[in-house]
Amino acid sequence: MKLASLKGYGRDGMLVLVNRALTHYLPLPGIAPTLQQALEDWDELEPEMRFLEEALNFGACYNPARFDPTACHSPLPRAYQWADGSAYVNHVELVRRARGAELPPEFWTDPLIYQGGSDSFVGPHDPILAADENWGIDFEGEVAVITGDLRMGATEAEAAKAIRLLLLVNDVSLRNLIPGELAKGFGFFQSKPASAFSPVAITPDELGADWRDGRVHRPLTVHLNNALFGHPDAGTDMVFSFPQLVAHAAKTRELEAGSIIGGGTVSNRQNGLYGSSIANGGVGYCCLAELRTYEAIETGKPQTPFLRFGDTVKIEMFGRDGNSLFGAIEQRVEKYPG
């Protein structure tokens, strides 16, 4: 099942059911006006949504509307919870190395999660806004899950059952602000502006055999200025599964329906190395920071600049049939006009 939220219907958008080909949709006003409402009453509403999904996918619905991903909010335009993990320890090791920090050994056994801002997200085709290029604007291609209600202290098995939807993320980072913030010992804030999510969120069964062991086993494709930048596999080198991340987040608090838990920047350790760019025959990267660190290792200093105004980023994932699973996040970097 594939769900989206259309703009123009208040802050939380209008929930629609999208067909598998991402060409048509049905509004769901008689079921739930928003995705948040659907998540809160998921067990009751899912059977009816599944019935309509089958009709929509098999062309049995009368006059469905054409789906336009540019008209979408992020599936949850705002959320009660956005906590982003860093399950790809290779990524953590690289970005820490870039700022001269060692990787503590417990990072391989204990998940790393930070609390993100969730009062508003930007749409998948909205611009990345920044007031200053010197902040070190970077994209981060990720996969995330949306959960139902989950008790405090939930087990991994309970966490797995609570995963309702999957979606893609561009978790924008302002790299040049991060060292100063982390030096204070109190975590990210100004260095993490609003994230964007894919036009469509999907139930795990849409992935078939590619959803297993709590991981998405498909490449995440990233283009920078229309050139392929990376396509690492999201299931490879993911040290902590989504059920592990969700259970970790719920250790000392309840998670409410509509909580988003991210897996962190997708990153593959290639041939035992830190990684390799597309130009060098590797699978590339899902953020600029990794490439810049690799360049520093190879040449003594980073060569690739962070994002500039006018740059474009595209993040997408394709199924085995070649069709887009979530639709694309396509964003242009623009100067904040305020």
C-alpha cells in the first residue's frame, strides 16, 4: 500500500491512496483525512484501505485522479516524533574522521540516535533553503520508518510489529556548524534544518523479499546536478536493523503513532575500504561529507565543495521491476529570502 499527503488542505495535508505505478490516486476522506489519523486508527482502518488499494491497482476504481508528486507534502508534513539513527557505522566513522574524532568501540554495539526537529518538514520538491552557503550545506540520503503506538521498553519483536510504513529522507546537514555545536556537548540543533521525505510512504510488503531482517535491501540512488553520485545498497552494512533502532528509541519512553525513526545516511564499506566514488568504479555516496573525507584520505584535502545555491539533489529507490518505489525527492538549493 502506498500513501501520500497532498498540499492545499491545511498544515497536515490530505491523505490519498496511490497506486503501485505512482500514476493515480484516490482521496480517503471517508476513512481518514490525514495520515496521522490513519496511523492512530491503523488496525481499524487498514482493511478498508487495503480493499481500495486492490481496486486502484487493478483499475477497478471509477475515474481516479492523476498523481503529481510535485503536489505532495512529505507524507507526514509534521510529526510528533522524528528521531534519526546512524545505523551505518561506516558513515559515522567517516564523518568523525573528517573532524578529527575517534570512533568509540561501543558505536558498533549501541545505536546512535539524535532528536530531530519535527514541527515542520519540507515537501519532496520544495527547495533546500539556507541563508549562507558557508554553512556547509549537505544532503543525506536515508531510509526511515513510521511506527504505530509502542510501549516503553518494547522488545525488538514488538518494535518490528509496530512498523507501519517506510519512506525516504533527505536529512539536510549544515556541516560547518556541526563541530561548534557538538563541542558544547549537547547535540545538533542549528546544524539540522528541516528534512524532506519522499512523496509516498509504503507498507513493507510493497518491497516483497527485499524487506527482510528489518532492513531494506535495495540500492538508494542519489543524483547531484543530474549526475549519478551514489547507489549504495540500503541493506548492506546497516549494522542496526529498524526494529533495533525503534526498540532503542522506546527504551525509556513510549512512542506514539506517527513517530518517524531514521536509519541514517546509507553507506557501504567497499572492499574493506572507506568507500569509492562512482568515477572510481565504486557505488558512491549518499552525502558529500563522505566523499570529502575519502578525498582527504586519498589526496590530503577535500576536493568537492558543499552545496551551492542552484545545485540540485535527487534521491530515489527503484524496485526490481525498475519502477520507483517511493517517488523521488528532488530539491534545489536556494537562498532563504527572509
